[in-house]
Amino acid sequence: MNEKINRLAQSIGKVIVGKEDTVIRLIAAMLCEGHVLLEDVPGVGKTQLITALSRSVGGKFNRIQLTPDVMPSDIAGFTMLDNKSGGFIYRDGAVMCNFLLADEINRASPKVQSALLEAMEERQISMDGVTHKLPSPFLVMATQNPVETYGTFHLPEAQMDRFFMKLSMGYPDAEEEIRILERTEMHNPINNITEPAMTVDEILEMQQEVRNVRVADSVKKYITDIVRFTRSDRNAALGISPRGSIALYKAAKAFAYINEREYVTPDDVKNTAVSVLAHRIILSPQGKSEFNTTEAYVEAILSTLRVPAMSD
């Protein structure tokens, strides 16, 4: 593994027991400037994971607990009259940071959810005719509980498509849970991170290095074959958009970089496809009957399509 990535993963590991795969995928999303949706049951460590990442990188971290009474101005900020100057000044909203934790995003009203769209896609907000650029890097990490749906609002497809990856942590195994009990006995494990493992400038430098990773034409065709399959298959009511193919392309480059390679292999594409693509697909009634979940559907596509050889 890349030495810098390993250092960052070890810092997060001071808080999160196990879940190395989820940690690496979260880091990969950050290297691609992509937003992440963490969907899992309460209490498995979603918020701790995101907080650990923000503490491990020396950037600005904001958290907003999304409830039905949150206003769009809480997200984007607002302008107000300055009595001293007689002009209007802008007051920051929650998005004016490097890392934004949007806790329980599906409890926010549709108007608040839409306020996140411009920030997530354009990395800017527009307020009273003035455009305010967001800091770089900027990463939205949202959580939602898939079980308790009372008082929640469904995330529209346009919002889901803007999330680079959708991840799940799952329950710990028996050995990991014992380590969790021991680690939380004296204090909150988040206090184990006493200083950042890397700076924002290092993150920006690594993001540029990821862009320089090479992708062979055969691997590019493999990516397009996967996404185009979903657009014509009767098991999918909604296939993958070009934004999804771009995300898969970037994620594969990030995984190659994490594994200290200057080129992408088909395995990099296969390792990231489910996390990047599954939440962008809507199954048809036939697809739901055959595959039950979009994750299983993507896995079936990967097992069906021909994998190119690196010599292709």
C-alpha cells in the first residue's frame, strides 16, 4: 500500500476497529474529490469513522444534524446587513469547510437536500447573485439509517447520483467487538488521534497524482461495457449515467494509486464497481425478483462480461 495512504489508514484505525476495506474506500473517494453516503443501522460507527477521517487530515470539519426543521440557510449560509458598513455581508453555512458530515440526511426536507446539490456538484454556492467558492478539498459524508423510515424523506435519484460511493460498515465480528469494548472502556476512542496524519496540501498533491494514473484503452472499454449493459438490460429500470462511468473511472485510478501502481488493471474496476454503481441503479420488477438488490445485480454483470487481459 502507498506509504501516505497507510499512514492515514493507521490513524483512522486508532478509532475504528477493523473495517479496513471501508476505510480504504472512503480514502479513495476523498482522493477523487467524491462524496460518500454511509448507509447502515445505528451504532456501528458511521459518525466515528467520518470524524476520525477529518481529525486525521488537518482540514476544517463541520457537522450538521439534519432534522425536518433545518433550513437551507443552515446549509448554504445567508447574507445580512452590516450596520457598520451599510452593506451586506455573507455568513458561512455548514458547507464552508473541507469535510462536512451530514448526519441522517434522509431526515432533512427536500428543500434542504436540494441546497446540497450545487455545493456537491459545483463546489460553490450562489447567494444573492454572488458566488462563493468552497474550500479545497471539499467532501460531503452523509449518513442514513435504512431501517427506521418514519419521519424521513426519500433521497431523489439526482441526489443519489451525486454521491461518488455508497458504503456500509456492517456489524463487527466477535473478536472486533471485544476490542471495541476494551478501547471504549476509559474514554472516547476519537481522543486517540492527537494530531493529523497529513495536511490538506498533501491531500491536494495526492489528488493530482491520482489524475496522472494511466488507463489503457481496453480498461476504458471495460468500464463503458459495464455501464452500457445497465442501460439496455431489462432487469434495470434506470441504468448508469455518464456521471457514474466517470466515477468508476476515477475510483479505479484511486485504487491503482493506493496499491502503488501507475496504471489501472481490470481488477481495480471490479473492486470498485459495486460501491460506485449500485446506488445509481433502479431495478425493474423483473430485476428485483431475480437479484433482490442492486449490489447483487452489479456483481452479476461483473461475472457475465468478459474481463480484458492487460495485453489487450
